[in-house]
Amino acid sequence: MKLQVLGCAGGIGGRERLTTSLLVDRDILLDAGTGLASLDVDQLVKIDHVFITHSHLDHVTGLALLLDAVQGRKNGPVTVHATEKIIASLKKHLFNWVLWPDFATIPNPQNPTLRWEPIEPDGTIDLGGRIITAYPVNHTVGSVAYWVHNQAAGFLFSGDMSSTPALWSALQNEKRLMKVIVDCSFANADMDIANRSMHFCPRTLIADIESMPHAVEFLIYHLKPGHEDLIMQELRSESSRGFRALKCGDSFIF
């Protein structure tokens, strides 16, 4: 199982130019930010499944453009997996014929470009041995993290989140968990805005993951532009964990 980081930025104008999108093998996408711009049409057509953590624009803008790019080129729909609340938000606010066409009815409802597939919090899907489990996290209503693994190893993608002790309790003894891609958006000086927007800063992230084994590598994503170095410096100075900043173009094999 190969993981490619197409985008991981917490905004535009910083070191990492593209927002959140992770490609598993050639056919599974986790979130659909502007990172999709790094793929050509032939690569986009190969994407069959998209898992959305939450409905914020930096995580779904590419979904709208993906569907437009592959319409009429695929033999079946792109299946979008998300919680019921996230699907409802995307239907109401994005795929509504105002901001973007409803690709669940294009070219017609019987043969759509987009197929919605609700996933329950704590629900699991097996896609050819790639097993994906959703875990609820504290961010916007309906937000989830995804635990993605095969029989040997895997990774957790937190999506955007704030303190969620139940997530770490569920996975702290999981022997196949090799890496965690986790949000840390703000520096400690901005803890108030981090808390209000339901993101981590270094101090709150370190406290939240205290129970996790140090053997699990934590890869930091969603760093706010212009604050990347400060956030990473604070993480490393306040914890003995080997935190590393995720980069666009990183790839990992599990």
C-alpha cells in the first residue's frame, strides 16, 4: 500500500503550496484539497473512492474539480465516503447548482459521475485489502479521522481536529499503526484561536497524545503559512517525540 502526499498545507502562501489531499495507491483519495492539481487527467480518472474528513473548503475544493475533469471519462461513478452530516453539508452548500453542479445527477441520476456513500463513525470499509475505519473527532459536526491499513501496517489521518482522547485510546495498542498524520495548525501564542477553531497548537497536541507509544511517528500537517518553523520548533522543544513536518510529495509504503 503506497501513500502519496499531494497536499498538506494549512493555507496558501506558505512553504507547502497545496492544501490537503492524500492518495492511497492510485484509486483512493483522502480529502480533496488543491493538492489534486498535481495530478493529470489520466491519474484523476483512476480515482474511484474519495474519503472526506470534513466539509471545509481547503479539503473539498478539489472534489468539485475532480468530478468535472473525469465526467464522461470513467466507466462508473466516483464514490464519495463521508458521514451523513458531511454529505448533507456538501449537497446543500457545494453541489447545489449554485456554487457547482450536482454531479450526482450528471449525466443523469441513473448513471451519475458522483455516488454518495455514507460511513458511520466507527464504520469500516475494506477496499481490496485496504481497510479504512472512521473515528469521530472534535472539529466541525460530523468530522472524522481515518485509520487506513492492510494486514501488515498502516497510518492514521486525523483530518482537522482538536482534543479527542477517545481516538488515541482506541488506537494506542494497535501494533500495525506506524504513522500518524495529525493537524497542528497554530503556534502556542495563538492557542485561543486554535481552541475556538477546534485545531491543535503544540501544547494541546502534546498533551492529547501523551498515551501514544513513542515508536509511532507523528507527521505534522496543516501548518499555517508563515508559522511552519515556529510550530515545529515548539513541538520539538516541548516534547521528546520525533515530530516531523509533512511535505507535499512525500510518499510512504505500508
